[in-house]
Amino acid sequence: MDEFTVRMDMPTAHMQKIFGMQDAYVKKMERDFGVAIVDRNGQLTITGKEEMVKRARSVLEQLSIISGRGNEIEEQNVDYAIALGMEEKEEALAQIDGDCICHTVNGKPIKPKTLGQKAYVDAIRKNMLVFGIGPAGTGKTYLAMAMAITAFKNDEVGRIILTRPAIEAGEKLGFLPGDLQSKVDPYLRPLYDALYQIMGAESFAKNMEKGLIEVAPLAYMRGRTLDNAYIILDEAQNTTPAQMKMFLTRIGFGSKVVVTGDDSQKDLPPDAKSGLDIAARVLRGIDDIAFCTLTSKDVVRHPLVQKIVKAYEDFEGKEAARSRRNKERGVKRGAR
């Protein structure tokens, strides 16, 4: 088959960001699309099979748009752009990037970075109660925190309440040193970290002191009605069905709730049911409640994390299929 060539102009400043250190990003594009990309004084020449050349060009155009908005181009951007290019969805990239939720205290914009994250953020905007379910690194909690802080700053809610069950990796609180607050603080630390980064330590401390931001274990929610608040329940896979029901029935007028969890990382006893699993079965189809499932495609940490999550997803899928087959064989034997 004859090779196909296209040329495109690109400003040097964008090219440097898109090519990456030692041309690492452009080499990745060449490898994945099976094309050759050559810079000739600000004009790119892309050569290869026609279909792949057109996809590579479109991906480069989308990355150039993102760079033109003042963004740094990171490995995650390139990897995701290539993945979208393979599915001929690369034009969604600039659209996703255009949705800025807020800025960190250092001025860095917080945006959804994948189609799954964009759907999740849109669902939070449109619904009173949203469940964000997906593996580690998909930005479930961080994006929910950014949405909560933005709503708080815009006076859409009067306070922020962040909570999570105090169960982690089989440890029991009784074995940890200190009073109850110092026992639960390590479990709430990821929530504090996100607050510091988005809001700034000083602003966080002031609002915490006034009682406008509350970070507390789930047990503290019992017996309360939470009006005019933005409430985030993190690590919801570690709730029992009774705890989940207790939490959801605390919701008051003018409140918005985001529940996040990873159903592959339960720290409950083996025979215990997860409140998140039960809620997903009971509440689907109810107006103003949305369920968003994020996958390994939405992981925005180091690319190695994405590969690890995908490997576990594949393994767990095979194990589940094997378990179903074994059960079916057992039923057939019993019927004989």
C-alpha cells in the first residue's frame, strides 16, 4: 500500500510541549499509530497508512488546542488522546479540557481529564445525589471536593461536610494511639490533603473553626439532618447497608450529596454486604439520583497505575467468570 503524507503547521512553543522531553510523547504517537512524524522548521510531516495519518494529525491538532489554552501537556493527556484517536473520538479532548471547575490555591486549573470524568462532573451538576464508582486514581473524590468548594465559594451551600467510614485495610481503631479524633484523623487525611490543595491551609482552618467545613467519621452523622450542605461520603464500599441507609436519610433541604467508592477495594469482613452495592441495586432509576461508573480508562495518575488497575480488572473479570462456570456445573450435577 502506498504511503500517505500530510503536512501541518504548528507553533514551536506548542510543538515543544506536545513532543515532550527527548521527543518521548511524539515517539509514543509514532509507535501507536504506526506513522513517522518529522518536524521541518515548524511544519510537521506525518507519513504512514492514510487512516492512521489522519488520526495522528487529528490528535496533534487537539493537543495543540489544549496547549494553546496555556495548559502543560502531560503523559496522561497524550495517552488519553491516543486512546480516543483509536476510537475516532479525539475531538472530545478539547471539549473536556474546556470545563474548568476551579483553580487550586497555586492557580492550577482543576478540570475533568477523561470522558468518564466529564460525565461524572456533569452528573454532579444536574443531580442532588450522585454515586461515583470506580478504581483508585480516577479522580472521584478530588473532583467531588472541587465541586463542593466551588459551590461553597459561590454561596450555593452554607457548609461542606466530608465523611468516610473509619475502616481501613483490616485495622481496628482501638489499636491506634490517642483519643478518638487522633484515631480517625489518619483515615480522613486524604480529604484534608485535597482541601489544603484546593482551598489553601489558612482558608480551610478559618472555615473549619467556624464550623462551615466539617471532616468527620461516618458514625458522627447519626441523628443529624444535614440542610444546605454539600456532603461527600468517601470510601463508601466500606459502609454496611445500615450505615448507608442512615447516611442517605440524613439529607436535608438545599443539600447536594456525592458518594464515592471502589467496589474492588472492600475492607469489610468477607461475609459482610457492602452498603454501596445494596444502594446501587435499590436506588437506580430514581429521579435526581445518578450513578457514574469510572474505569481504568479514567485513571489519571501515573500511567503505570492505569496498567495495574486494568490488569486487576481483567484478572477479577476472569475469576468472576470462572466462579460462575463452577456454580453452573454444580447446579447441573445436582440436577442429575
